[in-house]
Amino acid sequence: MTRMRRTNGSYGTGGGGHAGGRGGGTARWKETASRYALLPLRVFLGVTFIYAGLDKLTDSSFMAETGNGSIGEMMRGVRDSSAVPALVDLALKSPVGFGYTIALGELAVGIGTLVGFFARLAALGGALISLSLWLTVSWQSDPYYYGNDLAYLMSWLPLVLAGASMFSLDAVRADRRRMR
């Protein structure tokens, strides 16, 4: 019987596979799949946050203090039902400035996540944006899981912890540091 040993974070057989050479492909597939596991999440969150930022920046009715669909009206509408009304009050001091801050933040987070540039920092920014939106805009969702900002917050956490090791500028930077 082949003894199991731990290598590179996964268990493998000491003899390189099962008898007859079968099973080695499965182990390689699992290793490859685990390396690429966060890539779909990165692409989804990156594209979604880029789209959200651009959508806000190009919507003149959103970037207004008053009016149907404006950031100001939205913030006034959620003020009394938010978990942290003080955050909403802060945003209401300059709703348009807050709207631009959120939109530019979403754009920066999306680009950083998509290309993997300071990916952990970008993911942390995404988590903080999602947390602030959950505590203010979608807090009143009942039941709580109807509010999508909580799901986005939880989606950012694996990227905060793991970063972007595949197909990223962070990986390119790490490879260059290793070569020196």
C-alpha cells in the first residue's frame, strides 16, 4: 500500500498514482482546478463593479441631489431604515460627491480586481463598498438575504484572503521579484 503524503497543500500518493497509472490525471485536474477556482469570481466581480461604476457615472439623473432616480432621493429614502443612519447623513451632506466617490471606487475596485493589480486591496475596497451599501441601502431588505449587497460582501472575502495568483499583474510582479 502506498503511503499518503502532503505536498503543495494537497494529498497525493507517494507512488505517483494508483496501480496501473490511473488516477494521476484526476489529481492534476484537481490541482489545476483549485488554482483557477477564484478566477470566475474575479471576472464576475471585476466586470460587475466596472459596469456599476460606469453606469453611475453616465447616468445624469443618478448624479443629482434631487429628482426621480437620483442619489440624493435614494439616500433620503433609505435614511430611516438603514442600520447606520449617520452614514446616510454623511452622504446627504453632498449626495453628488458621495455618488461620484462610490462610482469611482467601484470603477477602481473593478479594474484592480479584473486585472489583478493590488488584488487584495481592490477586494478589500469592494468589501467595504458592499458593506456600506448593505448597512445603508439594502439593510431594510426582509428577509435579509433579498439584499444583494450582503452576498457581494461575502463574495469579496475569498479574494481578500487569497488575492489573484493567476492571470494577474500581481503574479507578474511576484515573478519579477523572484527573478531578481
